[in-house]
Amino acid sequence: MTAVQRRRGVAGFGIFSLAMLALCIGLGLWQLQRRAEKHALIAALTERLAGVPGALPQAADWSALTPERDEFRRIRFSATYQPRPDAMVYSSGSAVRDDVTGPGTWAFLPATLASGETVVINTGFVQNTMQDRAQQDRAVTRLITTQPVTLTGYLRFPETAGSLTPAENTAKRLWFTRDHLAMARTLGWGEGGKPVAPFYIDLEAPVPASGIPKPGPLTVRLKDNHLQYAVTWFGLAGVVLVAFVVWWRAQRRA
């Protein structure tokens, strides 16, 4: 190998090592940035979940609500449950309910505001009823009265089904994503031509005497592994640097 070829080889491997070093350091810094953003999100969500319940946003303001700014806001309002079929949403557990650890369904039911609009309520968890439509019907029917009830809960926004999400079973009124607008279209939820709110409510209270469905408070349990990932990327950057130095010294002795 000529001196020119040797220099070209060193330069080529040096450029490759520098690119890998920059990539690993960049990914490590990105993970640190993600960690700071995650901590800010956890702090914001914790503050919202622990806040004093506010009023339900007026219908005129619904279009301005966003998940980034408004999800998990704690609210209190009065509404009357509509005597219409409920919808079940299958769940294998919950990332925001400490008391929901096994399979079951969430019971979604429409309610009418005094102004006539419909707000969909996730009235709580019913354990192991994915295939038992009659059991959930009996549980949810007890909630329906002709009188308004005061509801305390959290503002939530609909989910989008993934490519592997099963399709809904309309015969059993069973869904696999919390898309309350799709439920409303399919089951005819709504009153007098008034709109259905673009959000739904995760109910915190009141808890029915039977405990079924089971509403409850939400807690923040977001994964925070970004520091571990950052250390891994910085460690790989160190490995790349050491490997290049060892290789370069070997080339000088050759």
C-alpha cells in the first residue's frame, strides 16, 4: 500500500468515525431534550389532574380546544344521561388508572347538557365483560335517570385506530378504540340536532352504589427512560472514539 493510499484510508475511516461520533452525540443530546420535555409534560399533567374542577367549556369554544393544552383538564358540570344504548370499549388495563390492571371494558354513554348539546361520558370500568353485553346493559341502565346529575371528570380526546386495531363489533356495541364520535354516529347519540362535543369525559365521580361501572381518579404514569437512552448513546460515542484511536495508532505503527 502506497503512502497516498494509506492517507486516503485514514481520512476515509476518520470521516466515517467522525460522522458516527456526531450521530451518537446528537442522539444523546436529543434524548436529554426529550427528557426535559417529558418532565415538563408530567408536571403539566400532574397539575391538571390535581387541579380544582373548572367549568365545562362552552360549546362556542369547543373548536379551539386542543389535546396539547386541554387534555386531562379536571371539570365539573351537570348533565342528564340519555336513555340510549351505551358502547363498550375493550381494555387490557389502564395507563392512567392505578385500580384498573386487568381486562374489561369502559362503558361510554351520552349525556345532554342544559343547553342541548351532547357530551359523551366514559362512566367507568366494568371488569371482564367484553363478551357479556347483558351484564353491562344491566349495570349501565342503573345510571340513567330523568334528572340531571353533577359529574366530575377529565377532558379527553378521541383515539385514532391503528393498522392492527380490530374493527368495532356493532352488534355487541363493542369498540377497540376510544373514538366516541364514531360511537355517536353508529348508535345515534345526540338530542334535537345539537352537536356532540369533540371531546369525551373520563368520569371521576359520582361512583354508583353498585360500583359498576367504576369511575375513578386518574394519575400520571408516563415512561421516562430518556436518561438511560442518552447514557447509552454517549457510551456508543465513546466506543467509536476509542476504536478510532486504537485503529489510528495501529496504522501509524504499520
